[in-house]
Amino acid sequence: MTTFKKWSDIRDKHVQRAGGEAALSETRRMIDAYVHAWHLSERRKNAGLTQSDVAERMGVTKMRVSQIERGEVASVEVLARYIEAIGGRLELTASFDDGTYRMGDATAAM
């Protein structure tokens, strides 16, 4: 007989130990931001650009580019400017139960 417990039987205890549902949601958000930022930094490197190159194109400091590449992004506008600086274009898509709506270039309205 196995001594393994079902996750559903022990989850609540572990969630509470981690600080509750809100803390888990915030942790998930931070991890997602970090993973997205890592992928963008890899794109930058593949484009042959340094953080200094991107900083100059964005008109910010190299430190700010480093923050962006750690997932510390303050707004969609900052993210769009970073993506443009490495040669891309940020596009927005809204998802609904009955379909999606492509809003296009995220910087067009900025």
C-alpha cells in the first residue's frame, strides 16, 4: 500500500503555510513576469544587442533595461518600448468567451 497523499487532501495546509491564495497568485505573477522577461532578453542577445544598446535606443539607463529583463516592468508602454528597441512590435489581443479581438499594435494609441 502506498503512503502518498492526494494533493487535494493536503493542498489547503500548504497554501496557508505559503501565505494564502493571494500570496500564491502574486508568486505566480512574478514567476510569469520573470520567464517572459528571460525570453525577451534571449531575443535581445540573439539580435546581437547589448543592454547598453537597448538602453540607448529606449533613452533609459542600462540599469532600467536590466530591471526590465528581470520582469520588473511598470507598464505595457515600457514593455512595448523594450520590444521595439530589440526589433519587435507588441500587439494586444483581447480574449472573450465567444472569441478574440486583435487590437493590433500596442503602441499605436500611446
